[in-house]
Amino acid sequence: MNNYWLIIIGMGLVTYGIRLSAIALLGQREFPLIIQRALRFVPPAVLSAIVFPELFQHSGQFDLSLSNARLLAGVLASIVAWRSKNVLATIAAGMIALWILQALLAAAGS
């Protein structure tokens, strides 16, 4: 059990050290405009890489059908995000839609 704590603390220190070194080495430096523009696209690219596989895969298979509750809830959440520009409303709408759709699909399947 003690080894697990040592590993967790060690990895935390390594992660912190990596982030701190980047800030210490590059924090005062001014990047060229083209790099600044390119870096603005990193957060949406990372978010897309995390979210899209969850939306388009159902049971490990590519699924664009109406039985994919995650995809339908994601579409609804995207519409709420676009119209409201409110993160909490988007998360709430997406989660509620997912729970309702999963319940409906489970009831239809039984």
C-alpha cells in the first residue's frame, strides 16, 4: 500500500515539475504572432479529440443511428451551447437528455 502512495506522490511531483519548468523557461518569452494564433486552436482540438469518440461510438462500433443516446444528447447539448452560450445550461441539458434517452431506449429494448 505504501508503494502506491509513493508512486502517486512521485508522479504528482513529476507532473508539477514538467509544468513548472515550462512556465519558468517560457513564461517571460514573447512568442511570434503565428505561434500565438496556432495555440488558440489547441483547447478546441483537445476537447474534440476527447468528446467525439464518445459521441460517435456505441459499444465499440461507429454508430450514427437513433439508438445512440450519447450522440443524440450531444446534438441537443450542442444546440443549447450555441443558443445560450452558457456552460452550465449545456452540461445540464446534455446530461438530462442522456439520462432520459438511455431510460427510453432501455424501456424500448425490454
